[in-house]
Amino acid sequence: MPPIRCMVTNISWSVGRAQLREYFSRFGPLHEVSIKFNKETGLSEKYGFITFSDKQSFVSAANYPNDHFLEGSLMRIKPARES
């Protein structure tokens, strides 16, 4: 199965890649994790991307019955649009 790339929104400004990886790895193996930062200010843009190694891991995260809270922020996850 091909990896599934997802967009994660409303990431707390205090969360780094390692924390995001640790949080979402509970749903399955991750291929890649990134958080977008403003190049001028260096501050988080509050969104990023994760790539699950397989579809089942994404489905587990998307169907998680509880909210995705990390560092006080309610994160949202959805499949990323391919450009």
C-alpha cells in the first residue's frame, strides 16, 4: 500500500516535529513529519504534514473516537491534496 500524506491543522506553536511524531505514531508507523514555519519570523504557521506508512494507520487516526489534543490545541487531520 502506498503511504498516505495528511495535513494537520491547529498545531500548538510549542509543538515540534518530535512531539507530533510521538503523538501520531500511536496510530501506526509514520514515514515523514513536518511542521511549517514562517521564514521571516521563525514562528509556527500552526499546520504541518504527516505521512502514514499505510492506509490503515491513517484510518485509525482519522476515526479516533477522542479529539486530537496536544499542548492544549485541538488538532485536525485530513488527507493532503496532491498538487
